[in-house]
Amino acid sequence: MTAAAPGGRLGGRRIVVTRPAGQNERLAALIRAEGGEPIAFPALEILDPADVRPLAAAIDRLAAYDLAVFVSPSAVDRAMPVIRARRGWPAGLKAATVGRGSEQALRRYGVAEVIVPVDRFDSEALLDRPELADVAGRRIVVFRGDGGRELLGDTLRSRGATVDYVQCYRRGRPNADVSPLLRAWERGEVDAVTISSREGLRNLFDLLGEGGQQRLQRTALFAPHPRIAEHARSLGCQRVIETAPGDEGIAAALAAFWERI
């Protein structure tokens, strides 16, 4: 682990990073580069699906699809190793995803051309892409976790596509020891919390217990999407800052926040 950079706009501020284990390194590095101190506390655990057979079956017929959509970096990281283990990427298959993190993950697995939104990074923005406007008669597979919003599939079906959802991971609440984080809060050693999903926020809220929840409600909370920010406010969080998407957007908002105070 590298030390915080001397100086920097965060000036030693201690920031809780709640992304799942294995997905928090980039944001932590950006916080250190601005002189902050990241506190890793994964609030979401990414697990294999309970039954992997539907995933394997979808991968075996992957060449029959026209488009493969990955809803998150977790979807990429759970589906692509299985794809690569079972087959090559079909030459005629296009890929799409909702965010830059997922796009970068797909490129790391050798998928060169990825349809991705330009400004906003969510299902609505992906559906606004011209490549998804005329999909009548197309077969589309959506790799995602358990549950989730139905907007993507419902909209694509309304446009005439055949859509198959394939579960490639499950979300879980980590069996984490929250006491070190609570003690840090009690010592005044938590300046902000970053949240990247509503599930992660809900898990963190439940893990903290009543006393910790009250501290969270008074702490600056940085959320990269309006739906996450809205959920935070519904839980009583009083200092919610909406950021631009992705790790870079969160890090920039953190730095700008303390530049102003």
C-alpha cells in the first residue's frame, strides 16, 4: 500500500471506500494521490451464482446473439473468465455496458469495441445510444447480478428485441467486523464516506448499528448517481454530495469539497 502524497487537496482527510474487495484499489489510489487516507471497508460482497449452469449454457450459445450487455464491472469480471475458459469471443458479437469502469474491464479481456454512454452512465443513458435504437429482431443477452432493475430488458423488448437475462454473480452483505471503523469514527478519524451502490449503502447502514448510523448520517457522503444519493437521504444522511460518475468523478468531488472549506 502506497502512502498518501504529501500535500494534496485532501490534506490527510480519511475517506471510507466501500466498493467490493478487488474493486476499491483505483479509488483508493486516487485518494492517496490527492493526499488523503483511504479506509477500505467493503460493504458489498460479490459471489458466484448459486447455479452456474444457466451461465454456462448462455455462453455456449453466445454466437447466436447480436449484442451482449454487461451491467457492471462485476458482471464483466464474473462472466468474462467463464467465457474465455469455454470459448473465444464471437466475431460478430457486439458488446455494450453502462459505465467506463465496465468498458475498461471488457478491454482488459480483449473486447476492443464497446458501446458505452458518453455523459451519463446508467441504463437510461445506454438506451439513448443510437446503436440501441433500432434493435427489432435482434437477440440480446444481458449479464447481470441477482435481481436488479428491469428497465433495460423491458425497453429493448418494447423495441422488438429478444432479451435473455443471465445471472453471473450474486450480491451479499460481507461478514465484516465493523468495530475498527466505529472506533475510528469515535476518535474523529473519519471525514467522509464514498458509496457506489444502493445495496452497498444499505449493507453499511445495517452493519453500523444505531450508533454508527447516527455518525454516518452526520458525515459527508459522496455518491456517483442521483438514485444512490436519494437513497442516502431517505436513510437520514444529511450531507450528501452527488459526484460525476466513476472513481475519477468521486475523487474530483472529494478534492473540490475540501478546497471550498
